[in-house]
Amino acid sequence: WVIDLFHLVLKISNRFYTDMEHARKCAERLRQLIATTPITQDNQTISITTSIGVSILQENDPCADTALVRADNALYCAKKAGRNRIHVTI
């Protein structure tokens, strides 16, 4: 099974942006949780890993899509660097 891409948007303190360190920590916790939670179906167990691209919505971004494009680019950097990792971009 392959899920190629999904977006996770964090809302912190009634703002749609948060600091990069918090976003990185959330991504790392998610990566670890996925990597340590095997899935069992029909008596088969599979392990899953994920690559995650992280960006934040900055106050001067013209729209949310700008941050999503940065996150997509960061994701492809993470995939290119190997499996089961995160890549952070500003």
C-alpha cells in the first residue's frame, strides 16, 4: 500500500501559524508513532514508515497555499534523503 501525500494542519493558540520548533516536534512524534505502530490484517503484520515535510504559515505569506508548497518541497527533500525522516523548511 502506498499513500503518497496528505497534509496535516496544526492550529495553535487560535492562530494558523506556530513556531517551527513546535511543528518539527509534532512531525517527529508523528513519525515515531507511525514507525512503532505495525498494522495487522488477515494475519499479516506490516510496518509503516513515513517521510514528512514541515513548513509553517508565516504572517507575510499571501495565502495558506504558500506554506503547503513549501511543505510539499520539504517532503520531496525528505523522500530523496531516504525513508522515515522529516525535513524542515522555512
